Amino acid sequence: MSVMTRADHLTFLRRAIRRPDLLATPFVTGPRLARDIAKVIPRGSSSTVVELGAGTGAMSDPIRDRLAPDARHLAVEIDPDLVAHLRTSRPWLELVHGDALDFTTILDDAGIGTVDVVICSLPWALFPAAQRRALLRDISGRLAPDGAFSTITTWMALPGRVRDLRGALGDVFDEVVETATVWLNPPPARLFVCRRPLVPPSS
């Protein structure tokens, strides 16, 4: 089991300062929230899991802890410095240097059809509404019927942006559950856990 290190935190902080357009917060996801988001994966699962916004691996570790050896865990990260950090700190991770907005192409290139779980820490507030809705539709369309999508929203996000995200999720998932806030996470945050995709895989 990997543990977040000082180097992980400093790497993320430096990139957040230099690229606030890519990273909406200078803080790495806290360990409790990271464990909570990984709980959508059944323990010992042989699932195919896609992680969007791998950062410095805060969520990658608890995801790995829940997966069986024959599972597949594909992580997507857009920032080149964070990708380089992950290749060194977590060489076991199947990592794609790419933009999550290219979700369908990334999965096609990786030979992945249906996904069991998508776990996401993308800064939704930075996306134009059309891009946000298109990505969520792509995610819903690649999830297995019994699959799950879980994403983080922080209290730094404007209430209107959170309402827009909630509405966009409701358009492509039959069930959208908002969890209790983890107040000790920097910054305080909660999850949207979504099931029963409404977008047919062929769309």
C-alpha cells in the first residue's frame, strides 16, 4: 500500500500555483475522502476502473487497495509534471497522459469498452457547461448498467456551479446521491455517487 508523502504534497502544490487553470485547489485530496470515494468499488473486485484527475496519487492508492490483482485501473492526468511524478512514485499505475475531455478516445486507445467504475476529482467549475455535460454523457455511455460514477465537489465551488453539476448528473444517471461533507478535508468536500446510467452505450 502506497502512502502520500511530503513529495506528493509539494509536487501538487507547486503545480497548483503554476497552473491554477488546471488544478482548482492547492490541496491534495485528504485520506478520508480518498477512501470514501474508493468505496464505490467492491472490495476484492476484478473491475475495470478509470480514474480521472490522478494528481499525485491520493485516490490511486485506496483504489488499488480495493482491487483484485486481475483488475484494471487506468488513471488519466493532464499535467505533465504530475504524470512524471506518478511514473516515479507509482510505477504500478496504468497511466495515460491526456485530457479527460477525450474520455471516449482514451478508452478506445486503451482497448477498454465498458467501464465498471469511474472515479473523478476533476475541477468541474473550470469547465464550460457544454464541455461538462458532454463529458458526463460520455462517461454514462461507457459505464456498465450496474456501474458507478463518483466525483468530488468542494465547498470552494460556487453554489450555482454545484447546482449545475447536480442537474447535469441527473440528466445522465437515474440515481445521484450526495454524501455528507468531510469537514476535515482540505477544503471541506463531499461526493456525488451516481448509478444506473441513462445514456445507451451505442449513443
